[in-house]
Amino acid sequence: VAQHFLVSYHIECTDEVKQSVVNTMGTFQDIVAEKCVEYFERYRRRTFVTPKSYLSFIGGYKAIYKEKFANVASLSERMRTGLAKLMEAEVSVNHLSKELVMKEKDLAVASKKADEVLLEVTMKAQAAEKVKMRVQKVKDKAQAIVDDIAIDKAAAEEKLEAARPALEEAEAALQ
């Protein structure tokens, strides 16, 4: 009977395993029949294994199999999707790794150029500081000369002021 009802039902397995399922269902039916006899002998109440109960057992198997198969198919699809996303992520990571290597090379070149520019700026700043110091020395010397000239000028003006009355007296004597 199980052979008849399960031969057209699709079970994801080999023919050998499918035949084992059919045989196992028959075995369960025989075990239930034996238990019915034992039940009668023990409790003196009759229970029967009917073709309808056997068909119900097969129908229950089909329903449970269909539900579990759908669940496994759903999990399988989720796993396929997850694996596809992992592969996509791997490709993306590899691409980004290559970009990172290129960017690191660019960064190293830029860093080297920045170091060179910094060194050049530092050298120019030091040269400018030396020039500034020389200019400051020249300025200090010039200021010292200007100060000396101012002192000499003040002394000369003082002597001129002291000599002015004699000059005016000499001018007055001419004319």
C-alpha cells in the first residue's frame, strides 16, 4: 500500500532509500497491529488498525516531509544567498586591498615629497634667519653710527651756540 501511495510522491533521495522508507512504513504498520493485539490481551479492549489509519499515517508522513523539505529548502536558499554575499564581499575586499596598496604607495610618495619640502623650507628658514641676523648686525652698527653722529651733532650745535655771540659780534664789527 505504501508503495502505491509513495511511488509518485517526490522524495529527495535515491530509489534505494525511498524503498527503505516504504518498507519502514510497512514495518510500523505491522508493529502497530501487534501492539493492538497486546493491548487487547492486557486490557480486554479492542483497537484496530484500519486501512484508513494506515493512509492517515502515510498522509501525515507526506505533510511532515513537505514541511521539513520546504524548511530545508528555505535554509538552503538562505545559505546560498549568504555564500553569494560572502563571495561578493571577498571580491570587494580584494579590490579594496589592491586599492589600499596603491593608496599606500601614493601616500609614501606624497610623504617623501612632503619631507623634502619640509627640509627645503627648514633650510630656507635657517638661511633667512642667518640673513636676518646679519641685517640685524648691520642695523645695530648703523644705529651705533647714527647715535655717535647724533652725539657729535649735539656737541657741534652746543659749540655753535657757544660761538654764536662771537659770530654776531664779528658781523656787527664789519659793516
